[in-house]
Amino acid sequence: MDITIYNTTLLTMQGKGLGVIPNATIGIEEGLVKYLGRAKTIDYKKADQIIDGSHHITMPGFINSHIHSGITLLRGAAQDVPEIEWMNKAIGPFVKHLTKEDLIAGSKLGVLEGVSSGTTTFAEYTTNVKDLVEEVYFPWGIRVVAIETINEVNRDRSRLKPTDLYEFDQDKGIAAFKRNKQLFQTFKGNPLVSVMFGPQALDMISLELLKEIQAECHERLSKFHMHVAQGGRERLQIQGRFGKDKTTVKVLKSHDLLDSHLIAVHIHDTTSQERELLVNNDVGMVGCPSSISMIDGIVPPVSHYRSLGGIASLGTDQAPGPGNHNMIRELRTISLLTKVLIQDPTAIPAWEALQLVSVLGSHNLGLEKKVGTLEVGKQADIITIDLKKVNLTPEIYKPFYNFIPNLVYSMNGNEVDNVIINGEMIIHNYKFEKIDTKSIIDDVNQRATRIFVDAEEDWIQADSQLVDFHRKGLI
Ligand SMILES: [Zn+2]
């Protein structure tokens, strides 16, 4: 055995609930879960690395189903602005000034933050995603779903009015699609990397290209991961292009683009019937609660989607909206916001929230045979959580497990003390084994300082709400 964790409380995430096994041992060998259970049929002392799991929860690492990690170095750049301004006027002026190296540095920061709060799988969605996989995820040994952003619109849209239709550049879309296809070849057989297609959104791509992407998905048995019905900015574009009575879901349906290969991110600008249509067509949903409440003032309809029988999971999206890449905060946020939204404190109970970032996340990303639950033969993506922390005390096992609600409502993320991915120890006793976190933070600070200064003029010209706050001395 390479690693054993003994005397621990396992949340296997199997079955209807969380599959709790108290006083358990789990053994890892050659990247896989070799043994787990209560019985002492394993001599845990024979492993190369032995971890005392007492007063700890041991569970599958969290799955972040949607992240743009590169822009983490713009944290704090675009919050408290109207939805219609966020992308083109608030964040856009800064994004223009990011170099490839900046995006890599930002990604390192975001992934560092995610892993240290228990995330072991990231669905990374960006332009030139190969750079981030090769410079960050793969060398660090972090599991990633690589998704290339495919769009046909110009990067600089800061001077457009919301009703001005985006101009399309076919060659840009074709080049991105080609890059996306090449990823399958580049990362073939890589145990840590899987690939999906990433058409950005229906307002940013032609139907012709979207259909080509769908056909490619069918052929490769892959998925396409797309922002769907995010809000007013997208709605105006769709109405302008397809007609006043059209919505994103209506257009996708009429062109046979709704199927089990589609992962629809957001979907909050949808009617009840449209969500039903998505569920009936086996479309998976990803909600990004912190990001979307910040950017759109909306609660992702995760609870509604689940009640219709759909598969849903969670993502952090990006840092400049939600603030960070911490799945524990997403759990608390989605549960609390949903309770308020539907005025029902029973909505999204803690056990259901934990499923969103484990077993359901793995199903949504097509990784259910590899990760998402603790089972013999599955890949060992495992975290331990220290229940001795002040905010997780007391630790109660009878008559019920109080640590299940505590993981969602009391945890902050910095109680994760060990992180194992694919059987490799990434964090041991709160310390990254191979990553120099200080040099990453120093580098990001230097780069971000330059970017914010370089972007100042563009930012002022774009004239978002934040510029007004700034003039008044409020930020
Ligand atoms: Zn996104």
C-alpha cells in the first residue's frame, strides 16, 4: 500500500445519502483506492505513508464544474456593477491587458486556492487551455477537464451599446475549434486530463459552427460545455439575431442542439418549461452561485433543476465576480440563497449540497467511473478535513452526525489538511508538497499591479458604475 488513512470517518458519497463509515481505514495503491472499510483486514502500518485519520472526515475531493482560473489575478476588479456592464465595461478593460504569462500566473493562484480548500478536479474553460494544462495542472498533478473557449466575436466590446449586435469573425471560431480538437490528441491517455468542447454561448457563436461542434461531440463521445441563458446581455443579443420572441433555449431546441452531450452553465434566464425541456433532453446543468448572485443578482436554479430530476453541479466561474475558488463557500452560498429564494429553510440540505460537488459533479463531467465517490478501483482523489478546528467543534456521532451540516454551514475551507490526487500527496498536513506558494503570490502581485495601471485609461473610458464609485472616493 502506498498510503493508508486509518481510524477515520469516511464519507464515501455512495448510495442515497453520504455513505458514512465511522472508524474506517482507506488504502491507496498505484493511484487507486485499493481498500476501504471498517474491518481490520488491512494492516495499515505496512503502507509507505500512514495518516492518522482520527477526528477527521475523509471524503472524495471536491469537483469544481466550471472555472476560468486565468483571470484570478483580476480578483476584486469587477463587483457591485449592473449586469449589463459586467463583461464588457467592468472586467473587459482589464482582460485586454492580460498576456499569456499573466493568465498562467492567475491560473496558478486560482488552482492553489481551490486545491487548498479541497478541490481536486477543475473543469477549466479558457482560450488556449492547453497552456494552463501544461504549465499548471499537469506539472502540479491536478485533475483537469480541459475546455477550449470557442467564440466568433471580438474581444473588445467595451464601446458597444447593449443592443448593438456582436460582429462575427468566422476564422476566429474555426481556429478555436481546431485547437479544441487537437487537445484530444495532445492529452490522449493522460490519467489527469480529459477534454470537452467549449462553445462560449449562443450569442457568441454561429449556429453552423455550433452544429459542427455537436457532431464532433457525438463522434468522440465527448461533451460540449456552454454558457446558456446567463442573463439580459445575452437575451438582447439573441432577440436581435433571431427575433423578439426567441430565447436561447428555444433556438437550441429548434436546431436539435439539446442532448445528453450538452452541459449548460447558468440557465437562470429560463422559464420553468424551458428547464423541464432541458432535463427531458438529458442536459446537465452547472450553477455558479457566488458568481451569478454577484454578476446577475440571481440565484442559480439548482434546486429547481434537481427537483425536475436533472443532474446539477457547481462551479466558481471566475474570481473577479464571486471573489474566490472555494467550493465550501459555494455550498453554503447555494444552500442559503435557495432557502431565501423559495422562502423554505429545508431547501438544499447539507447532505444534498455535498453531493453537488462530488458524485453529481463527476456524473455531469462524465468522470463518474473515475472519481466523485470513494470506491475500490476508483482513482484516489481524496481529502481529509480536520474536525478539531474551533469552528467545526463539537464533533458528534450520536444520535446523528452533526459534522454533515457543519461541513456546509460552518466550514471555511482551510480545515482541509491533506489532499491526494490520483494517489499522489499534493497537500500533506496543510503544506503543499511541491508547490512554492510564496513565489506564486509575489509574482501575481507584481503582474496585477502592472495590469491595473495599464488598463486604467480603458477602464475609465468604459465608464462602468465602479468608475463613478472611484470618482466619489468609495473604492
Ligand atoms: Zn463561465
